[in-house]
Amino acid sequence: MPELPEVETLRLDLGKEVTGRKIKVVAVANGRSVRRHQSAKHFRALLEGRSIKGVGRLGKYLLVALDSGDTLVVHLGMSGQLLRVKSVKEQKPKHTHVVITFTQGGELRYVDPRTFGEMFVSVLQPKVDGAPAASGAGSMSDGAAIRRQIHELSHLGFDPIEDMMSWDRFAVMLHQHRAGLKSLLMDQQFVAGIGNLYSDEILFTAGLRYDRSADSLSATEVRRLYRAMVETLADAIKHRGSTLADEQYKDLFGAIGDYQGQHQVYDREGQPCRRCRNPIVRVRHGGRSTFFCEHCQI
């Protein structure tokens, strides 16, 4: 956590809240959060005085396009939060590591208790002929363009919301792998944005077991999986993401998500399957808990 639906919820709200605003000052309280930079001072210098042109996303990464052509990249890791506050006088939560203050008022706060997440500025790379490259502000909804522009994210696989593809193409990609379906869905180099929670939900919706070999799927099963992936993620975005019992995920304004009430299998061990009424099973797979229905998933 958070996964693609939670990050997309933040993107939608951020786009409305910060686009057009100018960054006045940046404060860094924990250098680990900006560890890709040589210093916190270097990180601040790339942001202060810059205006925000737009907000995009690729997988679990938030992308804030700046008027310099650079991009502020935010990854929330396991426990990160982005919070928008109207007044700088509002008390800061514990583990607030980065604060961005706007000239028009208010702050954007990056909170991360476990510091697995990070923020960094991806600097616009010049073209081969030395001319400046085009700004990324207009390509924040094009996954392929984002991977080309932001070299730090070039390793990411396709984004199931931003990069639509044909079933035939998806089948070719699946059949190149012999890994189990859950492991493959969670491989960020194959598909970006899906983690432990939504892989379980997607596979239940598709009626497929977590340990089915990716190259064993029939054409019908490939279509079921692709449809389940897109529809499950879209539904979770509509419900503003999932907030679990620890309430670690909160949206830009500190509110919890609503999709946890729609979960079919995740964290429902022993509870009746909503389809067949048999109990949901939990197993350990790849060091993580996996939830599924033995009767509905084959």
C-alpha cells in the first residue's frame, strides 16, 4: 500500500489543488526522503520558484510537471502520505519529512513513517543535438512518453490505466512468462501499479488462481484477466482507493478511502465467498498473505 488506485486518487485531487501554483519554499526534515539528490539543498533548488504545470502518474509514481521542464517524482512506498493543508499553522503530523509551501498560500506535506518512499526531481534531459527537450507537462497521461522522458522510470512495465492494449498483445506478453499469475501481476517491470491487495482482487474477479502459470491461460482466460484488471482498478479509483485497518492510506485531504468495503477476498480469511459462500482461504505466497476462493478460482 498504496497501489495504483490510491495514487490515482491523489493525482486527480492534486491536479485540481496545485496546478498553476508557484512553489515558494521547500523544507526537508529527513534527507532519506530525497536520497537520490546529493543534498537537500540541491533538491530544494530545483523546486523553489517553480510553477506547477500539471500532475500525472505512472504505476505507483506521482509526477508533478514543473515550468522548468523538470518533473517532481513522488513515490509513497509502504506508508507514505501526501497531505494538502490550507494554512501553514495546521499542526504537522509526526514523520512529516518534506513540506512544500506555495506563494498563493497553503502547503503540501509529505509524511512517511517508514521512509521507504521518496521524492526526487527528474531533470529534463537535452536532445542529442544539444537542443532542449520538450517539456513533459503535455505528456503526463501518456505512459510511453513518460518512460521516455523520465529515465528513472524507464524500467516500469505498462500501466493498465494509462496504456490500453489489445487482448492479443496482452496474451503475447503473458505467454512469454512461466511465472505464477500473482507474482507476474506484482512485477513492476511487467505491469506497473499492482501490489498484493489488488492482485488478489483482480485474480478473484477473473476466476484464476494465484499460482496458475501465466503461459497456461487460454484465450478466454486472457480476456477475463485483462478485463478484470482494468475494471477492478477503475472501480477502486471510483471509490477513492482502499484504507485498511491501520488507516495508513489517506487521501490528499486526510480522508480514508471507500473501496475496502467492496473487497471480495483480500483480508477476508474464513469469511464466506460472495459468490459461492465457501470460506475464503489465506496462504503464504512469496512471503506475503494471499487470499482466494478455492472453489471460484481455478
